[in-house]
Amino acid sequence: MTLASVQGQPRAIDALQAALRGGAVHHAYLFAGPEGVGKELAAVGLAQALTCPEQPDVGCGTCASCVRIARGLHPDVTWVMPDDERVSRGLAGRSDFTGTPSRELRVEQIRGLQERLALRGLESKRKVAIIISAQAMNVQAQNAFLKTLEEPPSETTLILVASAMDKLLPTIRSRCSKVHFGPLPVELIAKRVQEERKLDADTATLAAIMAGGSLGRALALDVDALSQRKDVVTAFESLRGEDAVGLLRFAEAHGGSREDAEAALELLVLWTRDVALARAGMEDGLANRDLKNLAREAAARSSDALLHRRHSLLEGARAAIARNGAPRLQLERMLIELFTEAAR
């Protein structure tokens, strides 16, 4: 893996390569965009280009330095990420933590990073820090990190990888060179999914569409869940404000765990987009193409204001669950508020 091998992000990669060629590398970058679209791969590629002894400012991808960077083992490239991310990657176990691994980046982690950056590089003249899920920094951590941005150590490059740039302080965003990563083309995702997961072409294409431009999400999608999405959408569209029992049953069915609730909400956000497209007469852009008729029916009984409200409530529930809110409770709250208002 090198910077040049990152697929589907030509504008971002061209900008980084131009900075490397021109000797105009910024001291801090903010790689912003959806999850699973190549931001972290680009961060690895940039770190390789900045430290590679074989092909400086390019990165060969094969020397000992480049290989160790890709494996997260280079002494002059520091990785920082939330504890739960470390667990999900197999870099730590739940037994290594007291209680539930934090989903935040804490001030202690930022201070540890600052101590590392203050040391002289062991193998490379330049030191690199890659902050995964930078938007997960809590306020104290962001304020501490701001000091590093204002007075960066010499020969240091900071790379913040964020899927929600707006959660970072304006002062942090303003001190970083922003590199935007967009959703990947459906065709690219479908091809990779078909190759890596050995799926048939139709299923791979559906996974790519459902993933919303994220290769990582497409590769992680449960094939069984793809077949169940119709049941989820149909059940959601059958809900009515006067049927409180039905609302609670839906929340119970899909709020058993954080993962289940997040999957249902993600699907409903995408479905709401489909309904909005159907209402605008843009059915060629539907993600759930096999549910075109249902999208038309839903669009006919919805207003633009209602769809906007639905989207806001769905995203609000996702955010609350991401902050460790009780999944079932958040679904109940969202449904009651949405359908009570819709019934008025």
C-alpha cells in the first residue's frame, strides 16, 4: 500500500502528492469524509512517503520502514485511537480495561502523544502522528491537542482522520490543511466486494449501494441483514402514531443491542433518502431499487418537512446511541416523537 494505490479518491491523493513534490507538506492535516472511503489508507501512504528511505516523498511500500508503518509498528509513527477501536482491531482486549472501553479519545492519550512527539526520531528525521476517529476527542483532549497544533514540534506531521469534522473545535479545523474524501463509486465497491467476499454480482452491487459509498461498510455488511432490510423498511412504513404498542414493539425488535439499533437506524436513514428521491422524481438514484413501489407510496403520504424531520430524529438517535445512550430507549423516543408529530 502506498499513497498512489489509494483508489477512488483522485482529488485528495493528487493534492497530497503535489504537496510532497513541491516540498509544501503542512504540519497538520485533517482527512475528512465518511467511514471506509480510504482516509486511513491515505494517512498510512502519507506517513510512508514522509519517512521512506528508498523513495523519499513517494513511499515505496515495500521497504522495512514502509511495511512497519502499514502494520502500525514504526517507532516514529504514533497511532492514537479510542480504546473501543483498539479492541475492535484486536490491539487490546476488553480485559485490559476497567469497565467498558471508552469510545472517546481522552486527554491522557493526547498528553501521551505529546510526550512521544517531544522525543527525537529513532529511525527517521520526521515524526508522524495518525489520530484515528479524531472527532472522538472530548473537549479536554481537544483543548490539549490545540496546544500541539499551535506550537508543533519540528519535523512533525499530524494527520487527523475524522468522519464528523463538525465535532472538532473550529480552532482545530482552522489550523489543519483539510483534505476531503468523498463516497466511493458503487462500481468500485461492488468489484472489491465481489472479489473479497466471493459474492454474486447482484448481491455485491446491492451491498455497495447499501453501504453509501463506504468500502469498509460494504465489506462488513452481513449478507443475511441485506435480505432482512425489506422486512425492517416494511415494518417501519406500517407504523402509525395511534398504535403505541406497535411503536414499542418495533423498538424492542431492533433495540436489543447497540449494534442492532445502529444497523436499523443506518438503514432507515438511507430509506428516508430514497423516499425523498422518489418524492423528487429521481428514482434512478434509489439505494433500495427493489423497493421502488414502496418508496413511491411513502413519498405520496410524506411532505418535505416531514422527511427532513424524520432524518433529523434518526440522526439524533444515532448520535445518542453513539454516546452510550440505551438503544431501545432511544428508538422508542425517536419513534414516539416522529409518529406523534406525523399524526397531527
